[in-house]
Amino acid sequence: MDDRPEIAVVGASVRAAAFSLLRSGRRPLAADCFGDADLTRCCAATQIAEYPRQLESWLEQQARARSNLSWCYTGALENYPRLVDRMTRVAPLAGNRGQQLRAVRSPRKLAAVLAAADLKFPETRVSADGLPRDGSWLAKTYRGASGSGVAALRSQPLPRGTAYQRRISGTPCAAVFVGDGQAALCLGVTRQLIGESWTGGGPFQYSGSVGPIPIDTSAAAEIDLLGNVLVEAFELKGLFGVDFLLNDDGAW
């Protein structure tokens, strides 16, 4: 008999995470915005009408029916650290709490941590005052997902809290790590497809991944260091991903 806790996985789209759990021999409970047909055939999956607010009541309902339930979240829910903390009071979280999310997603804190480790991070500002409006800087709202909160800085009105980052050229990539709060292991690197019109993606929008891809020894060392620095500085646990650009200078 499998006495491991049942796992609820929640987020905007949980299909990939849920199928990963299924391949590992677990049977997840899933809740997201889509309730994909192939997922509902494989496990108990619920389509959430009021995202993300309804996720909390859904998790409460699952926890009342099960005494051995834990949960994890996927992309886009990191925009709601308060909700993550409330849900952690419902059932044990396998992942990072609101405190970690707020810290690691702060451009100011992230830039300082990476600079101290001699890792490359684009110049970032909290105000657009004095910046050129020719697309050489990016505006990032930190309220979107899959690139939906990113735009070239021009003359458009931008919400409060937007960060501004110097644009870097290179190949868009991503690394996936697993951390234990002290050290990280890089599980693989992929090339990202960004803004591909044939997928229906808009500018800066994530359109898929190709990989794993080979990278040279120098860049691999930077990426390994990056994962360990992030885990040590922010006490990250579980799976986490890092988007970066790869060019002749290395990983940004």
C-alpha cells in the first residue's frame, strides 16, 4: 500500500506537472483554468471558473475529504504569495512559500544577489525617468505569466510597480533546478520559443521549449552556480525554473 501523501497540483495550467507526477507513479488531484480532456481521463481534474480565488476553497474541500494531502503549484500562482500562504494553512505545501516568492521575484534583491556572485544580470531600474523609448529597454509588470507581463518600453502607460530592464540580445533559454533549501541540482536546459507567430504567441510570449540542449562548459558552470546561489540566498525548495539569455558573454 502506498502511504505517501496524495498530491494536489494547482495553477493556471497544471497539465505538464500532473503528467510528470503520473509518470512517477503518483496519482495527483488537479485544478486549473482548463481541465484538459486528456488530463481528466487520467486523474481527478477540476476546471476552476474563478482563478485564482477559487483554488483555496477547492483545496479546502479536498483536504476535508483526505487526511494525507499535500499540494504544489505551477506557473502564474507565484503572482499571489498571500494566497499561497493561506493555502499552506490548509495543507502542507511542497514548494516555496510567500516569503520566498516575494524575495526571489524582487528585481532589486535578485540583482544584488547575482552581482555579489559575479553573475550577469541586466541593468534594472524602478523608474522609467530618463530612459529611451526606442525598445532598447523592457518594461516588466511582474503580474503576468509566460511573457504576458513584458513589453518593449515605448510611450505606453504602465502600471505601478513596473520594473525596467536593459534589453539583452541572445538565445532565450531556461534551466530547471531542484533545490533543498541549501543546494541546487540542474535537471536540464532547454531553448525557449518566444513570440512565435505560428503558435499564436504575441511578442515576448512563451510558445514552447526545445531540448535538452547542449551548452559549453563555461555556461554550464555559470548555470550551476546560479542555481546554488538562488537556493542559498532565498532558501528555495522543490522545482524552480530560471529564464536566461545565452550569448557570447555567457548566461544573462
